[in-house]
Amino acid sequence: MAPELSVNARGRNARRYRDPGVRGATQEAAARTQSVLADTVATLATFELHMSVASASTTQSRWFDDRALASPRRGALADLLQAFEAQGIGPNRKAASASLLLRLGWAGGFAIAAYLARRRVPTISAYAVCFSEMLLVQSIWVRDVGFVGAHDDPLAGARGWIAGAEVTELPRLLLDSLVAFTEPVVATQHAWSGLSRHALWAMATSSWAEQFTNVARQMGDEQRGVREATAVLDLVPELRRAAPTLYAVAGGRNARTCQRRSACCLYFKGSARHFCASCPIIPETERLERNRSWVASQPPPRTLVSDPLAPRPTALERSVASTRVGGV
């Protein structure tokens, strides 16, 4: 089902961005000395992604690379799936598969945040993830990656740059990247546990949608995250069917985007018999009440990074705004 990546040969399609005049010379000088990955990781460090992004390994972590994550019958992943069962979040194979895809989907926040904050799409050739003691994704180690981005990216042509693209092409490239990252695990988990592809993709797209709104909220426009998530997931019918329903919920002085998943994660089959607040099984009134309670408990959002696609104020608008400082 995985669509072919639109750009799949780093270097072969590389394009150096040149801008006339001094500005162009400055940008090219920066491109010669700075890696696109390093710049992207530095930007993402300003966000709360509920995981870290690493460009090098840390020896104290147990990493699961892409091959290990696609090998559920042996090795490290077999141990991890057993740990899910021991902690009650994977009481059977299907529930363990659902838990794994929820977590791997969360790691997609690297690509989603790079797209939203820098208009860059990573093409990941090799990666690894590690898990916390609570068995949540703690970090993604990006071992081999190149980037496609907007033609006017200041690091176009730098180390790790693949090619420039029109902004309108980036959503499709992002989806290609996310699917290439996730499809091998969906396929092997489906074969191992028997959980349907629809349910597995429902877990991954649920986490993707959460990261879209999480990052966009920190950029000051949570609704952009809803729009972008919807537009990206609508591009492939299988993912459109699996995607969660997103809706706004007010609680106290806060408003947040909540979701109803298109399939159950089966967590309720564990000993705690707990149903998630996004569960499609529980009554709508209960889900909304739990949503409102959660939203009311959240701190007010902080804007950390500006939206690179937001309209820039004109000189006149800046002048008018400056005269209003201090009150009129």
C-alpha cells in the first residue's frame, strides 16, 4: 500500500538554491557550513514533542532500529512486546500490536514538526527508537536522512539537502515519508498478530494527528494542525478511512483538539479494564465529558515558534502596531 516516494535518490536530484545579490551569497555560505539535519534538530528542540530527536546514539539507551521493529517473532522487539503484556498494555497479540503502532506513530512527530516548522520533509533511510521505563517512545535517532524543502529554504543545497519542491508538493511528500517509515511495521504486525491493517493504521494516524495539533498549537495556530492533518491523511483512501475524527472541545478557560479514533486500541482488555478517552466504543457523552475534564486541566498554550507560512506584516502594519504600544 505504501506509495512510492516522490523523491527517492538523495544527491541525484540535488538542487542548489541561488538567490541574487548579497542575501544569496550569505545563504550559500551558510549552506556550505551547516547541516540541514543539525538545523532541523535544533529547531525541534524548542518544541515539546514528548520525545527527543537525536542525530547520534547515546550508549545508555537500548535502540530498536527499523529492522528490529519489523521482526516481532525474535530479538529485541519480541522482548518489548512481552514487556507490553507484563505492564498490562498489551494483554494479547492484537493489543500489543496496537500499542506498538501508537508509539511508532508518535515518533512521526519528527517529520511532522520539520514540515510545520521548517517546511522540510525528511526522507529517512535508517532510524532507531528507544523507549522509556513506562514503555513510551523516549527518543528517535535519525541515523540516515535527507531533506526536501521549499525552494527558498535558507539551507537549500547544504549537507543533507535532496531537492527543492513547491510548497504545494510538500504535503504529499510528507505523507510518502510517514508511510515509508511506518508501512513495514504495519505489514509485519498484521502478519504476526492478525490485527487488521485498518486498526493498525488507525493507531498510527491517531498519533500523527495528535502531533500535528501539538506542534501547531505551540506555533500559535492549532487549527492549522487540524487542517494539515486532514489534508495529508485524505491523500490516501486507506489512511482517510483509518484517520481519527478531530473536533474542538472547550474546558474551563482552555480549548483543545480532541479525537475519536476509528478503531479501538484494545487497552480495555488488560487487567485495569481502562477505556481511552478517544475510544470509539465508549458512549459519546462519556467521551466528551472526559475530554472536557482533560482540557480544563491543561496549562494555557505557549507559542514557541512562529509559523513560517504565516503572512508577514507590511512596513505600514508594523508602523501602526508600534504606535499602539502603551495603549491608545
